[in-house]
Amino acid sequence: MRVTYLVVWLLVYATSVVQSEEPPRELTPERPLHRITFTDAKSVTRSVDARVLLEAQDGGLLLEGRDGRLWNVTPKQLQKHEKTDTEFRPLSAEELGQQLSREVAELGITTPTQVVVTKHYVICSTAGRKYAEWCGSLFERLHDAFQTYWKAAGLELREPEFPLPAIVLKDHTQFTEFAAKHDRPDAALSPGYFSEPTNRIILFDLTAGPNTAPAQTAADIQRKIAASPFNVATTIHEATHQIAFNSGLHTRYADNPRWLTEGMAMFFEVPDLESRTGWKTIGRVNAPRRKDFRETSRVPREAIPLADLIRADEVFLKEGKARSAYAESWALTFYLLKTRREDVVSYLKTIQSKPRLIADSPDVRLREFEKDFGDAETLEREWKKWMTTH
Ligand SMILES: [Zn+2]
């Protein structure tokens, strides 16, 4: 349920912002700070302090702002470009909190905004401090569990370079307004989303009913949350996307296979709300996804052949295929992590080295998959057989 900018992005921009001499390399944090003035896609003039991630031969730029936001600037949009002597530095948690508050205030709402800062997160909320703190604690536990899981699997990840921004709104109305103003109206069709361009997760208070006051105590939140496991899974799902893109598991605007990014988010989304100190149950069966998998894989018009899921992301957008695309992505990720974890790590290292803004062909996708997992048809048979007993 991640905002699918990447597909659009790659289709629109991959030909214009591509370095043709050699593949672009991953940025180094020491890049100097640039001050760039340009007209954005909504015709607003912006002045952004950023580092330059990519520069195309035609002068097009891919920028990363101090808040972690990515900007694509075409030569036509570019007005002024100054390089400063200052080193690029991410915003501090406090600065980021102020910026997020300003953006929420632009909605014109009167609800007071509060900022909660945790070790890795800056949570800007109109849903009350208690709920924001509950989210912060959930995110931190997930973050630690995620890092621990991959370390044990032999994959070194990094700490996030930027404080991780989260916007938690009071109710669905504010959530919809925020999506329309700062992202895209259709982003609000899901109950939460991670925005790859802005690096944020946007959520709303799951405990808020149409006529109920915000929860005041942790126990109150816990009780209400326990009654809505699907919504908690959504929160964790989006937070997992954000962690994955900020720990180096995936790279924003690189060609990460959709089955993999969604599969990972669904592998981690099973909540562990009982433990206050840790997150001990990663990799449990995701019962709703398994149910979807069992139902859709039996119906020929819904089931997606494995090679099709691997070769391209379009199956996620095809009429009538989304449920099976998600379910199969979960089942495949679950199967591979349970039975072929070393091969998954090897495959992830290939994906981690992908340059930004270069789209792979379907054949390359399949070839890279088969390099680690063997022939897709054979794997599909083994996988489906294994899934009948798990
Ligand atoms: Zn997702």
C-alpha cells in the first residue's frame, strides 16, 4: 500500500534523469549543501537546501532535502543553483518537528499539533500526545526488531541517516486532506501510507470513532487497539516500508521489485503487542494474507504465475489482481525467508546495489531472481506445495 510514485516516476523521468556514462553511485553523506530554486510540479516556486544525488547530462537534478525529501528538478524547472561551502546535514529532530507542524498547519485545522521525538522518530500529531507516544513506542520496537532480524540473517543494515518523520492525524478527514494537499488524493484510499518522495508515513488515530474523544491513557489505547488488529497491521506495514527504505534494505527511487518491498512489509506486519520490551515474534504466519493466498491461488482468473509476479510490478495495478499480488508476495517472501534465508540475503545484496532512477527490464528481473533461487517454474511448484502445510 505504498504510494506508487516509483512506477510513474520511472516511466516519466527515467529517460531524462539518467547518467549515461556510468551508473550513478550511491551518495556519500559528506556532499556539500546546495541551494536550489525551482518551480515544483504544482507550479510553486521553492528554494530547497539539499544535496545533489544525481545530475543528468541535460542538467536535470535529483535532490535530497535536509528533511530527507527527494525532488526531481528538470532543466526547465530550475531557476537558480548555488553550491555552498557548508556540508550537507539532515535537519535535527527539533527542526524537522517544526517543519512537519507547519505543513499540518497549512491544512487550516484548529486542532493543536504536538510533536513527539523518540530515538529515531519525529511524530507530528493532531491525535493527542498519548496516541503519538504509543505510535513512537511501537515504531521503535519495530525498528529494533527489524535491525536484529537482519543482523542475525547476516545482512548489515545502517542506522537511518535522517530522523524518521511520521504524521499522525486525528481522524480520517484530516488524513484525507493531508494526502490531497501534500501527496496525492488517491493516497488516502488506504488506511495509511508511506510516501517514497517525502520519506514520511502518514497515519490517523485508529482509536478515534466518529463521536469518541481521543484516548487519554495507555491502557485505553491498548484496549481500543486490541479491537482492531487489521488497522494495527496497516500501521506496522507502513512503518516497515519506511524502515526498509531508511536502513539500506531498499533505496528510494531505485527499481526495487514490488513483490519484494510489499512482501517484506507483510512479513513484518504481524503485530506483537503483548511484549513491552521487545518484538519477539517476527515471521509468524500472517493469517489474513494466508487466507487471501489460499483463496486466490485456487482461482485461475485471480492467480498470478510466479514469473509474472517477478518480472514486473504491473500485476499490482491490474483490475482484480491486487489481492492475489499482495497475497502471493507475502507467501513467497514467507516461504523464501523460512526455507532459503541465505539466498534471500544474497538476492537482497543485488537489489541493494541498484542505482536510482534506472528501471530494469522484465528479463533482468527474472534473471536476477533465478540466479539466487533457481528456475522459477521449479520453485513455484515447491513453494505452492510447501504452502499447503504452512
Ligand atoms: Zn505496502
